[in-house]
Amino acid sequence: MTSEAMSPSAEWMVLGLVVLATLSIGFQVDDDPAGDLEVKQISGTVTLSTRASMNALGLDDYDRGARATVDMQVQGIVSTECSNCTGISMQGQVNVTELEGGPGGMGRVEAQLSVLHLREYASEDLISQEWLSFDWDAGSLSTQWDIMIVHDPPMWQPVDRFNAAFSEQESRTGPWVLIEALLDGSRHVEGCLPDTFTCHSGSQSDIDLTSVLEPVTNAVEIAHPTPWILIDNLSSTNQTPTNTEQIRELLELDGQTSNLHGWCVDGQQEATSAQAWSVNGAGSTAVAPMSIYLEALALPSTSFTPVSGTWTEIDLSDRGCASLVDEAGDLRLAISISDG
């Protein structure tokens, strides 16, 4: 099967960021006499019943209704260079089947997904910084995201906060989600995609996933993520960057500025296009789509609230980089998107 990767909508483009930013190493179950548990495996299916969910995987030319089968292994990690950093890695297979209407009729996509997420804690329940990596290896549809988030002040996230999102095993707000605790200690989740208007408790669910929880084991030590580099002597170009424009749509922008603050994981390449905009952080709402599903799977959610400052985008030869610095010039958010 062949297909050209297309730009998904802003809501689903940010799903990659949120998937990374909503995972943590431990989750304590109140009624578990053995103590702390952590997610070890996530498996099941997601029916891509909306146009946005299909486009998010580069399947623009195919009809809605394809099915993604997920089988991910989860491992706790710690950094070799940061004593207060913990996180997880996730690796596994994602197969998309029942593709219809595109080139050649029916087809399938077989992909390997690797996720790495590391958090630095200022103290217990207070997160000061996060490093995120999302590698979708699917041939011509491959992509990789590298993300860094700086929380200033540190973000408060107690380990038991997810319980408030649900009432009697169903979600209080947002799309319909149902949680079922299984006898073996795992957690089964059914629910609707956020933009599926016809999905409800009496219909067939879009999401059918099981999260296996087991006693916490020793974390694996990994090298600290690659540092982000400030690109010197950067100036605006006539051409507007396109690789990260979907993220730009999530911000409240006041207008272009010539004061660029470009950060990237590779500072050696020459920019092919670059522009910057002033960001109005007043009244900004937190970006946290899909968090209710991850909380239901015992993966505590997080969010990032844009601040006033400058948003800079750069297109390089093999990637697009975007960064948000606050009014003091300090880096708060950095994103790199490249073809796999």
C-alpha cells in the first residue's frame, strides 16, 4: 500500500504531543493491598471513525472506518544525568487494517511505535520539565516528534488526581468513556473519539483498550535526551514555515515580529524558512485533548497552558522546529517534527 502523508487537523496533530505528555511511571491503586502498580502493557483496537483520525495517520485518501490494532509494552526509565528524572518508554506494533476507498482498494499499514517520556521533578508531585519523543515508523508515513516542555512555576500533578474525572466508572465531562476493572487487576476502557457525534453508551465504541497494571519494578537507565540548541543569527524569511503550522493554530497570536528565538535539536543546518509571532497568553486555555482516555487507562494526564511571549517556527532541510519563549526570553516549549 502506498499513500502520501498529509497534514492532519490541529486537534489530531497535537495528539502526538499529548500522548507523550500524559504518561508516567507509577500509578497507585487505592484498593490494592500489594502497593504501587504501574502500566506494563496497552493493547486493543481503535476504530478510526472520523475524518480527522484518518488524516492524523496520513490516510487522507481512504474512507473512514479503518481499524488500528495496538500492542505496546511499557517500561519505567531513569536518566543517567538527572537524579530527579523518571519516566517511561513504550514500544510496540500498531497495525491499521480494513482500509477502503484509497489507491488499490483495500490495504493495511504496519507500523512500529516508540515513545520516550522523561519528567524532571522539582519535588514530589511538582514537575519542572519534560522531554518527549514519538517515533512512528511506517514506511512513507513515518514521522518523529521531539518535544520539550518547561513548567514555570512547576506543574502540580498528584498521582491520584485522575479519579476526579470519573463518576461511577464513567466520564463526568467530555466524550463517553466507560472503565471496567478486571479480576486480574487490568483496566478495560471503552469510549468514543472526541469528534464522533453519533457515539454513545448504546452504540459500538470507537475505543476498546486494556491497560495491564503490575507491581512496580526497577527502572531502566537511559542516556539523557539530546539538548536543544538556540540558533544564532536567525532572521525572518519571505516564505512561511509549514512543517509545524498545525501547532501554530492552537495559539492566540497577535501578529508577526522580527524578534526570532529559534530552538532546535540540530543547530548545524541552515534554515530554509523562518518566521515569528507574538503570543497573547492572557486567557489561554490548557492544551490537553484525549487526556480522559489516558487517565482511564491509568496513565495520568498533563497539560500545557501557553504564555505570553514569542512563537518562532523554522523549516530546515529534514525537519521543522518551533519554540515558545516567554516575555523574559526563557524557553517554555520546543517541538521538532521530522520524517522518519
